[in-house]
Amino acid sequence: MRSEEGTVLECRIKGKLRLEGSKNTNLLAVGDVVNYELEHSNEPILIKGFNKALITRLEKRRNYIIRKSTNLSKQSHIIASNLDQVFLLATVAMPRTSTGFIDRFLITAEAYGIPASIVFSKTDLYNAEERKDLLDLKSIYENAGYTCYEVSALENIGLDSLKKAMFRKTNLFSGHSGTGKSSLINTLDPSLKQRTGMLSEVHAKGTHTTTNAELLELVFGCSVIDTPGIKEFGMFDIKKEELSHFFPEMRGLFNQCKFNSCLHLTEKFCAVKTAVEAGSISKSRYQTYIGIMTGKELEVNY
């Protein structure tokens, strides 16, 4: 834990507080604001003879990113809290980030009121076909209302616009392992010297290089939470009848559907389905919606 004065303290959680958070796999998340009491320690002095603390209270979170612990679990895992915005790092190859994964992450950000953007990384590595895939993906999500960035940590491409967007904010970087989160943070602020890993040649998937989420202060005036790679993103506690509200491109069409209770599935005179047929809502986004609503998610090529 880091105090308001900037001192890093080793903490433990008060027993009563543990019971209050039993529904989550993690009681505390990076970004949480807590109350604490200093404990005496014989180790090197940091604050008037104390360098350990007992966390006594968790302050109310203004927002958070949450996901199911596993597909079969009824428990949740809070990735990070008290965020100004989130950046989902995505790649079109080695590893490939599916549209389903992107959509579920964006839905969760929408549900908890957190502005989200997509950062397409490793752009210097793409061949002509992969470059086309990237442009197709950008078109899908920009049309849905999301800001997309193209960056390369190796070639310093697109970093100035990303820095400008991150300035004076608490930012979350998330995505699959191997999408270059730690490498990008290293390039944004070389003094951090975050560990990076080699890509698995056998499975074409990234190796885990960040084992715990960590809040980092960057020299150009912002903070960023670097998280371990996420293999799957299971949504938690989102009602099906509310799902369409978390698709920005669908929200503006609700008053055009004939029925107020329209779920945009089989109903007649549905403005959302008409928009899909006309191409103003992408087929892949709508397919994600149908898959979540019916429990039969299918990946659609972009």
C-alpha cells in the first residue's frame, strides 16, 4: 500500500473486514482507498518507527472493473477500482484478440460507467493481411463510438496521442498476455523498467510477465495500473434485459423500436436489427449480443 505521503507500507487486513468481502475472490483491489493503522515493526524505520499497517476500512469505490473468476464460478474478481478510464490492449496476431473478448470487456466498462478506449499494439509487426484486419477492427469500434489507438512500443509509433489522453488521469491497461502492456509502459516511462517476457513460439500466446496488478506513477503526469494478462473475460452481474444499454451504438435506437420491451432478437419492427442489416451496426458486435443473450456465443470473422 502507498500512503498519501508516498510511503510504501506492508499491510494486513483486519479480520472483521475479511468477512465483509467474502463474495469476491479478492477483498481489496489496486486503486482502492483504505483507512489503516500503523503497526510497530523492528525492521528499518520508515514512519516514526512503523513500516507495517493494519487495514481497518475500505472506502466506497466510485467504480471498478470486475469479471467472473472462472466460467463456472459464482464468485467475482475485481481487477482495479477508482479509475478515470481504461485502455484495452488488443492485437490481431500472436496472440489474436477476439471480438468477443473485446466486446465483453467494453460492456463491463460501460456497465460501471468507465470510459474505455482500445489500443491496437505491435503495429510494426503486421503484414498486409494483418494490417487489413486491424483497419477492419478499428472501423467496427470507431463506428460504435470508441476511440482507437495504433501504437508500437518498439518504433515509438502513436505514443504522443496516448500520453495526451492519459495525462492527469488514473488509467488501467488490460488485455491478453502478450499484447505488450508492460513493454508499452516501459516505453512510455523507461525509468519504470517493467519486466517483459518472450512470446511462446509453441502456442503463439504471451507468457505472464505481470503477476500482480500494480499502480505505477509515470513521469509525464499520470498513473497507470498494469494488470496480469487475462485469458478469458467472463462478465459478472449484468442482467440480460439491460445488456443492450451497454452497446453505445444500440442505445440511440431504442426509441425507434416498435415495442418498448424489445430485446432486439426475434421481435418485428426492431430498429437495432434493421441497423445491422443496413450495416450501421456491425455483424460481429450484434453476434456478441445475441450470443450473450442466448448463451451461445459464436466468433464472427471481421
